[in-house]
Amino acid sequence: MHDDIPLTTGRARRVLDERILPAVHATAVPLTAAWHELPGEPVPPAAGLQLDFTPYEVGTAWGAAWGTTWFRLSGTVPQEYAGQRVEAVIDLGFDKNMPGFQCEGLVYLADGTPVKSINPRNQWVLVTERAEGGETVELFVEAASNPVLLDYHPFLPTQEGDVQTSSSKRLYTSRRMDLAVFASEVHELSLDLEVLLELQAQLADGPRRMRILQALDDALDRLDLQHVAETAGDARAALADVLAAPADASAHTISAIGHAHIDSAWLWPVRETIRKVARTTSTMTELIDQTDDFLYGMSSAQQYAWIKEHRPEVYARVRAAVEAGRFLPLGGMWVESDTVMPTGESLVRQFSQGQRFFEREFGIRPKGVWLPDSFGYSPALPQLMRRAGFEWFFTQKISWNQVNKFPHHTFLWEGIDGSRVFSHFPSMDTYNSRLSGEEVAKASRQFRENRLATGSIAPVGWGDGGGGTTREMTGTAARLADLEGSAKVRWEHPDAFFDRAKSELSNPPVWVGELYLELHRATLTSQHQTKQGNRRCEQLLIEAELWAATAAARTGFVYPYDELDALWQQVLLQQFHDILPGTSIAWVHREAVAKYAETAAALTAIIEDALSALAGPGTETVVVNPAPVLQAGAPAQGALPATDVPTAEPVSLVQQDGRYVLTNDLVRVVVTAQGLVTSAVDLTTGRDAIAPGRAANLLQLHRDFPNMWDAWDVDRYYRNRVEDLVAVDSLDASVDAAGVARVVVSRSFGDSSVTQEIVLAPGSRTLEFDQTTDWHETEKFLKVAFPLDVRAEHTIAETQFGAQKRVTHTNTSWEAAKFETSMHRYVLVEEPGFGVALVNSSIHGFDTTRDAVDGHVTTTVRLSLLRAPRFPDPETDQGVQTHRYGIVVGTDQLGATAAGIVMNAPARRVTGAHGFEPLVQVSGDVLLSSVKLADDRSGDLIVRVYEPSGRRGTGGIAVDGPFGEPAEVTLLEDADDALPGVAAVTDGVAAFPVDAYEVRTFRYPRG
């Protein structure tokens, strides 16, 4: 036969798009429309329904950026529609290719009942399943005119990303507001044709493909293009046989779950996400009502809490669907957070706050962690997931790798402590599937565990900006349930998929260490003030819990459970994977910085109240140490009068040959007239930390214009051009009354300036740099370099409850791809007998190079300070920015840990009558992470410790308060017989063994 494939498929595509799809709602009459444009922020639905409305003509422009317009639509169902399904069809000016990224609306009845949302891929609203004719219709649409920021030419700078700078121009023009008959047979024909067209495109030229093509031709021959509705049934009959052919017995099985992946903020502010969640969940509950087997899954307790607070009428429908087992809470976290930058305690609270909400509201604890879109995953996660009671982990983002293809789809992921969690990546490489033929074929074709396992997961629905699953998708799933040439599709709870996958893979492959995303590396640096606020508030939360628990145990202080929960939830929200990474619009980051300031003020007030209760009324200065290590002479997590603080010899400051030499009893540092550090000698060993002939504290400026994803990415070619910032405007040096030496250097470059205080304190191994930058560069990347005379095989960078090693060479493509990596409070390079650490208070990104001159190997570590991308926030990091970092000369991993803690948890001075002893003291090989009262408000004490250096040891805990003997509990503070508990309690000290990087949580009952 002749090759008529293009003729058949071209014919089918044109008829489908131009004749069949328009015929689904061809019989229609216009609704009468009226509108009210709100001048400012949205109003509650009850108020929106009571607005004054004026006549509106379809085709009139509406909606300035970030505005809200209420439409009232009214009409009467024509008598000739009797017996048929009638829907309102509302096109607000949609671009069907941008669901979730432009205007959308939520439809209400006159009594305030939410119906469903409308968006570019979901423009219909059910009026009646079976019309009688003559019914009156009145609908209200709360329409949001969100601007399109990620357009067909993406990543263009725009001021539309903040209501304070957006234009007042109306953005959208409505096209249709009608009452229409829903031609169900035409709709079903459209799905038949779509599924078969997409399926045949994935098949080889064999009998199955050819019979589908012939059936398409036969169906189109039977279809009268002038009478589509009348002949659709006959056309469908021609397709019945090819649609009834069953799938192969060995066909891949796709476990579909309805999904929307609503970013809690991104190209829209939090206030708009609240409405997006309400819109999407109203549509999903409506789709659940319209189907028999569809399941919808939604993560993020925060999003459930939003609709409970702001749209209780929608939440009631969600609750009912959850109780029916059709709407599935997933993930067990407060939000789908970033997992690289938050502290270990923050990840614990993501789990505890999320699971507490789901259990309180629904009596459910999700069994798995659902994080499809975070930008890489910390190797500390497997232990934390397992100790929080989770059984599985799901993500997808690693499929975005630039260079290396991840070798597994279903596997065990092993963390820094050796814990393993069963994990799965969807083999169709998307978390926004529409079950297209290409996606379904890809899921089967590239599934890495095909030899042993039978299936993969498919999150199905329009996402990012919401929208969720459509009736077209559920119709597609029904056709793909058992169809020759295709993978099988069924709606299934992820728990059931993971149970089956575990039974199929009794010896799954293992991936050890971080799940590094070879993309979006610059998220470690973008929007510095957001990251700085997060780090500061994380520490204040831990400190507030510590002093509040101590005061509650020792005085009549009332532990502020509600306030601490609310403040934790605010910080956890800001850790969402498009907020903390710095990839949201200006509005989001402006609000985040303000929220951090409010949170810090509230936490400071709690801390001051608790310390006042502990120190008592008085005028003596008391030094309070919140850190779990000694500093300022005060005991770890205790306090003493300032008069009892030991003093060290002042730092010597000598000027020699235009250089400044700073010396205390531990280190000697040389600072040049350019403010560069050319020597930093450990006086104990005589070793110089700075590489010969090199200078540290060297600020370097790079051009930074990635191929795409401006705020997200830095591409490795950025290194090809660098400007060393060595010119000096001024330099001064002095020693203050406390014996602290300071060298103050100021520089100018481009349109920016920077001032550094280089500080050496008595008795300190850490040379600190307090830096203020007035940053006005565009598409630039600012780093500071420390060439270190250390032959390091690895860097050791702090992560949650421990550290991760990364090799310093680039032998393979996997190592070369890690040209920008993450840390928390320190990164350490060491060789046997000598190490140097860089510590910081708000930096998360660094890079490493390995250099050799005549066989002498050195290691250069550069901290990433500031960027200046223009999308999605064209003013990213502009203005005054502050950094604090330091070089610790002659140290090891424990010393680096302690120095990083001290930089982030400085001692504070209060006025009172006396100091006080710590409530909790630890001994052995562990560090305190958290001291708090139990979440269940029993008054029990929770103490969490961890091993920080990567080796086995022992630990001891002593509690000086009214508490009984401890029992080990999970991270959710639950009893678990599988936990080893303490080995013995002797003289009030609970002793226990500890493995490398192990986290242990103990509960002390209130006595």
C-alpha cells in the first residue's frame, strides 16, 4: 500500500481541532454579564457576592495585573435544551497553553456555594445534568487577572512581578460567557481520536499502528462535518474495535494520581496561592463527584490550612472527599520545602508540623515524603525520613540533570548515617502529566527497573500554578486502562504502588549520598536577604524553645506553645522550594524579608521574657550562651555574670612594610595594604593556612548570564571571565578596649561598593570578615576566594545533623558537574594533622578547585556571596547586603562545627540578678540540637542530640529539672519499641551509644 500515514494523521488532527472540539459546546446562548473591578486586594467571597455590579459586554478588556474582578452571569435555560446536560462556558481571555500562569477564576452560586474553577484548560461549569428548560441560572466568578510572567519568550525582565510596580493596563479580553449544551458523544469522540492519534505516533509501523490508522480513516469517513453531534456516535463505532484490543500481558503499569503541584509561591504571591489552592481543590472535588475511580493527591499541610481558614466552604468538600478515600493527603510536610538549605531542626519541624496537622484534621499520617520539584536533596534526608516514620520517598526533579542521567527509577537511597529509604522517580520525567501518548510510552520505554519491576507513578494534572486534573485526563486514563500498544493506566494510591514495588524489588539498587541536581545551582545564592532571614530565624526559634523550656522547668514561666507553633509555621512556609532558593517574584521576597523581621522580633520578645524569668530582677550584666558549645566564658546553653567571664590577652596589631600583622595566642595573620590576607599561621603547629604566593579574602566578580532560568542557574562558563577586586578606597586598623583587632577596608567597583571589617579576637582561631556591600551590579556573581595550603582529597561541608564529603578532583562527569555545591555553617578542607575551615552566618554556596605547582597541591575554596539575575525579580539583591564569614586556622571537623555554631548563635547579654545553670548538659561524642517541651503539651521535655563528626562513640545527657528518666522517641516524639533507648542512667546521666551522624531524640516525662 502507499504510505498514507501523514494524510490520515493530518486529516484527523485538523478535523479534531477545527470541527469536533468546537462542537462539544456548539449549541449555546449568551449569558447576561455584569462586573465589578476591585480597586485593591481581594475581598472574601461573601463580600464579593454583595458588590454592586454594572453591565458588562463580552469582548471588553478587564483586569489589571494582580487585580480581582467579580462577574455576575445570569440567564435562562432554553426550553429546547430539555433533557440534555447544560454547562456554562466561560472564556476570560485564556491562552490554553498557560494553565496556572495567567487569569483564572472560582465560580460560586448566589448562596456562596463554590462550584469549581475555570482556567485555560477547564472553561466549563456544570449547570444541570438534565435540563427541564426554563431554569434560571445565576453564577458569580471571582476572576484573578494574574499577569503572564513566564511567556513564550521566557526569562525577560519585568516589573509586573510586584503589585507595587505593575502597570494598571487591563490584561485580558473575554471571548465567551454562554449557556451551552454539552454534547457528550462529541466529547467522547474527541478523546477516542486524541488517544489513538497519540498512541499510533509511538508505535512502529506494524499491524497495530496500521489498524489504528485505518480505523481513524473509517471514523472520519462516517463523520458528517456539518452535523458532527448527530454522527459522532457512528464515528465512534468505527473506533470501538481498536479501542477494545487489550494490552500485552507484560505491559508496563502506570499508577496515576491526580496532581496539581501548586507552588506555595513563585510567579505569584502567597495571597494568590491561597486562592489557587481553593480554585484547584474545588475543581478536584467536583471531578471526584463526577467519576468513580479518580484519586487526587495533594501535599503540603499549609495549603490545607489555608483553605480551612480562608475558604471553609471549599474545605468542607475536601474533608468529605478525604473521608471517602478519594482526596489523598500526601507528603506529611508543612510545605514542599527546599531540603538543602534548611537546618536539621527545620526539616524535623516540616515533618512534625505537617503530620500533626494531617492527623488532627483527618486522622491520617501520610506514609511517604512527596517532593517532586525541590532543587536537589540533602543526604541527611534518609535518616530524618525514617526516624519520622516515613516508609518511602518520591521526587522527579533529578531528571532535569544537565549532564548525567540518573541510573535508577526505583531504588534505595542511603544517607550520611547509613539509613536507607525506598525511593521512586517517575520514568515519564514529569510531575505534570496529561497522560499523552508520548509520556506514557516514555514511562514504559525508559523505566530502568524493567527487568524486575512492573510499574511507575504518574502525577496527572496541570501544575505549578494549579489547575489539576481535567475530565479529558480522566477520560484518557479510562481508555488507557487496558489498551494494546500502550502501558496500562490505573488510578492508585502511591502507598499501594510502593507496597507492590517493594515486593517486586527484594534487592533494589542503592544510591549513596546526596541527590545533587545538575541544574539550578545558583539557588544557593540568589536573594541573599531571604536566606539570611531564614538562617537567623531558625536559630532564634531553637533559642526561644531552649530558654522557654528552661524557664518553664525552673520558674512559673508559661511555655508559649501556640506562638511558637505559629512562628515555626511562618518560617517553614518561607522554606518552600521557590522562596528560600530565591526564585520567586519581587513581591514574594519583599514579603518574606518583612515576615522574617516580624518573626525575629516576636522570637526575641519570647527569649527576653524567658531570660528575665531565669535571671531574676536585678541590674547585673549576665552573659547568656545559647550555643551547645563553650563561648564567651559562659557554659553551653547556660549563663553567668559578666564579672565571672575570663579574659584573654589583647590582640597585637603591628604595621610592617605597609602590612598589618595581627597576633593572638593562637594565630598570626598578615593583612596587606589591599586588605588581602597573605598569611594565617597556626602558632601551635607553625603551619600557614594560605597557599604560598597567593592572597585570601580576594573578592572576585564574574559575568553571570546563564542560558536560561536566570535566578536558578549558573552555567560553568561563568568562570571564563573574572575580575579581581583589589583596588582600595581606604584602609584603617585599630585595637578596641576589649583587645579585638580590626582592619577596615573599603573598595569600589562598577556601580557598587564594599566595606569589610577584618576582625581577630583574643583567644580565637577564627579571623572574621564582617562585610557590607552596596550592590548595584547587573548579571554579575560575587565570590570571595581563599587559596589554602592544604592538600585536601575532599571538602567536608556541613549539612543537617552532620556533614557530607565531596572529592576535590573532577575525574568523572559526575564530579565535574558539581562545580557549585552547598554547605550550612562550615566547609572544611584538611590533610592529616592540619585543617582549615570557612564558617559563615548566611552563606550556602561555594566552589572548590584543586591546584598544583611543581607537585605542591593546594585547595582553593570560594564562598558565593551575591548575584544579580533579572528574572523573575529584576532587582534581585540590589541595595545594601551584609555577610559575616571567617577562616578558622588549624582545626578539625569538631572545631569547624563549634566555630560555625558560635558564629550563628552568639552569646547575648541581659540584665538580671544572677546567672543560671543549663537545663540540659551533654557529654561524650554528641551535640545538643534542641531542647523543648513536647508537642502534645504534656509538659514532657524533649532533648535531641546528634553525632557531628562522622564516627561512632557514646553520649550522655543530664537534665537538671523536674523530669523522670528518659525514653527514646521518634522525631515526631512518639514511643517506638524498635528504638534502642538509653543503655543506663547513672548519677542522673543517661548514657547511650551513637553511630556516625546519628540523630537521637529523648523524652523526659514531667515529674
